[in-house]
Amino acid sequence: MPIVVKLDDLLRARGMTLTELSERVDITLANLSILKTGKAKAIRFSTLEAICQALECQPGDLLGRGEEQTSATE
Amino acid sequence: MTHSKNDPLLLVAQGLLVLLTGLILFALVMVSMGAAAVLTVQRAEILAKVAAAGAPPGLYWTLVAALFLVVVMLGFGLRFVIELGRIVASVRTGDPFCPANADRLARMAWLTLGIQAGAWLMILPALQVQPYVDRLPIRVDLQWPPTGLVLALVLFILARVFRHGTALRTDLEGTV
């Protein structure tokens, strides 16, 4: 099952742009964009922690399995 | 990476490789011209010298084969230097861990083996010429240098290292 990054949903829910997040977590916009579009092959714990801290969420809120998301939408 | 571009070691290496390419090309042209001359205009003269030295006429063809071998070895050497130049150029651009460099290193290892084999093959004509060496305008220097084998081994291992490094880099590229 593919891992789905729900960064877009979280950003929308918090009314935050990718650029703002990039400034807060000190990760380049390019890397965040790779993560958002699901092109990332791996994520560092430090990146995960920084994003979760900035978005005030848990790692599970940010990541999910493709199948889970499909069943959740259903 | 600007650091790699201004690295004095890489600059010196590139300069030396250009010089070496020029030298090998020059040697390649000269030996090829010599071989062509031996086969055409100087043929009669060399055959006469071989006969005067009391050597069998087949020695002429031994000399031709030796010259041909030198041309092939110089060709291998030229290709080796070109491959090395490309690797140095890729280090300068800051992108050395690519599959092409692993292939280049493997090719360089095979070329080194080829040159080493050529050097050992040269012993055959040298042994044939040796009894007449004081009566012919030829100098024979018999050597069994094993350094080429060690270099080939190092290059084969480096090619493996580069392949592994390339795979690691590919993994890292998608990591955020």
C-alpha cells in the first residue's frame, strides 16, 4: 500500500501556506513540495517532528496508508 | 559545488590529463607512421638488416606485430586517460556518484588489464629478437611489471564502490 502524505489537508485545515510552513520548520520549499506531492521516498524523524510541531499534530495525522485513506473516504 | 570547481587538485589533474592525452596521441601517431613505414618504404631495408644479422626472415613480421601491439596499447592508454578525464570533470561539477562513473571505472579496469596483457605479450617478440639484438638497431628491455594487475583490481573494486555509492545517493535524493 502506498504511504499518503496528508500535508495539503493539514495546511488547509490550519490556513497555512507551504511557504509559511517552510519558514517555520526551516526546511526548503522544494523539499516540502516533494513531500506534499507524494514524491518523497523517505522522511527523516527530524523533519517529521518539525512539521508535527509546526502543525500541532501527530505523525499519524500527517501520514497514512493509501488503502486506509480510501476506506476513510468511503 | 563551487568548492569542487576551484579545487586545485582537480585543476592540476585535468591539466595533467590534457597533457597526457596530447603525449599519447603524439606517440600513437608517430608509432602508427613508423609501422606504416616499416610495412612500406622501409620494408626492404629492414629485411636486409634482418638477413645481415643472420636472423630468420620471419623476424620482420615479429617486429611488425610488436609495433601493432604498441599501437593497440597506446589506444587503450588513450581511452583510459579520456575516461579518467571524464570522471575528474564529473567530480568538478559536484556529481561524481553516477552510474556512468561506475561504468567508466570498470572500463578503465578492463583497459588496464588489456595494457598489462599487451605488456606481457611484448615479451614474445622481445625473446625472438633478443639473440640478434647486438646486430640489429633494436633495444630489448625485458620486464614483468605486475603493477597493472594491482591497478586493475583497485579499479574493479572502485567501480563496485561507485555503484554502491550511486545507489545510496539515489535513496538519499528522495529523502526529505
